[in-house]
Amino acid sequence: MQMDDVLVTGANGMVGRALVARLAAAGSRVVAHDRIREADDADAGRVEHVQGDLRDVHGLYRVLRDHPVDTVIHGGGISGPMLLRNDPFQVNEINVIASAQLLEAARACGVRRFVFLSSAAAYGDTPAGPVGEDAPRRPKDVYGASKGAVELLVAGYRGQCGFDGVSLRLSNVYGPGRRTSCAIRTMLEDARTGRATRFDWGAGESRPYCYLDDAVDAVIAACRAPRIARAVYNVAGPEFVAMERVAEAVRRAVPQADIGFEPGLDGIGYRRDALDLTAAAEDLGFVPAVGIDDGVARYHAWMGQTAV
């Protein structure tokens, strides 16, 4: 599908910034929407930065009327279950109510495709893997419930309105620009500064980590696919990685790394098994390419560049 004009919400988040840069480099005209404006001179000419709050419904219509786009990539909102845990209403207000407003504005303004960046947190604890998209959603917190709720709204707009919307369940994305808590970032930062890393969880646990470049590839594949057959797709990296194996990758990048784990789940408490990526490969042509050793090495190299 042709993708000439794109609105990206959450444009200053980890995935959003990488998407804006990739889209602009590929020749798309991008409207980068975020609550905080952090324009990059390097993207001048292809990107227009718009500061706004997703909860401002009149502002959303104004953006779409002033900047007609064929594609909306909705990555804005509360970006992880570790945030606003003592304010569940605000999580719903930003993630659910604002998303419903954006969906309706996109439909009313003739947007051709709407891609929602969901999360594997919508599953809660998964069954044994590989976990397909039709597995039960049993979220364990309001963040996961909010992501699952918007998935249902996107599916409802598909069914009732013939609206071309799709949700991508991103899992454990790591890499440059990550600001919220991330075990891989903690390991690398500790190793780079000579600190030991000790987790009170992780022994015997595994994660479907996804490097940032793979996540961006999946989103662009969902935007460009001629036809979207499903309402939801899993997105993860090519490996279901044991935490001890992640530590080995960090030691390859930083040999002095000193990392240890204790049995148990992390503070959020998800039990997540390997995700089935068959549908994304068949329908979108998305096959993740960045394994844990490569991803950690790239992340480490980026940290070295930003520290200069």
C-alpha cells in the first residue's frame, strides 16, 4: 500500500522516534504528534512536529484536517505497566478514551489505515507457547487491560465500519531511546560503569525480547501490506531468550559484566511464553532478524555514541 503521508502519535517515544526517522528517510511526509515537542533538525523538510495532548479531541480533529494523512500509526499513550500504577483512571483516560477519540477522528477524516501499537501485556500470563493471537487475554493490570480494550475497539471498527485498522502486540522491545525500566539497559549501564547487577528475579525465566529495529520493521510492514487479514498480530524477536542467555550477550559486549539472578518473576509479575509469529510472516511479510547477541551489541554501541 502506498504510504505518502503518515501521522505518528507518541512520536518522541522510543518506537515513535525510530519510526519517524525511518519513514522520513524513505520519503514519507510525517506528522509527528506528541505531548512534548523534541524536533530534530536532521528531519527538517519531511517531518512536521505537532505538540498536543491525545485527550484533546478537538486538537486531534484539527491535526487530521490540517494535515490530511493516509496512515495513522498510534503509538502514543502510557508506555508500560510500570507507569502510573497508582493512577489507573489516568491510564484508561489516556490509553482507552483518547484512543477511541483518535479512531473516530481517523475514520471521519478518511484515513486509509490505522495501526495501533498494542502490547503483549494484553495477554497477562500466557499459556504454553508458541502463543497465537487467539490465545485468551487475561491482563493482570490496568495497562494490559487498556491495551486489550483498544485492540477490541480497532477490531470493532473493522467489523462495523469496514475501517482498515490493525493492532500489533509488541513484546519486550529494547534498544536505543528506551526510558522506562528495562533489564537489558540496566545490565549494560551497570557493566559499562563497573557496577554489579543483581536481580531478585529472572533465574529460570525467559522473555520474547524484540530489538527496536525489528519492532519498526513490523510496524512499517503493517502499514505497507496490501491487505490486512487479521485484526491483531504478535510482534517479537527471533528468539525466546532465557535471562541467563541475555546476560551472556551482555558479557560478550562488555566482558567485565557481573550479573546475577534469583528465582522468581519481575516486579510486574508476567509469565510470558514464546509468541507465535506465523501470522505476521504470512500476512505482513514480517520476519524478525535481530538476535539477542546482535541486538545487545547494537544497543551497547549506541550507548557509547550517546555518551560522547
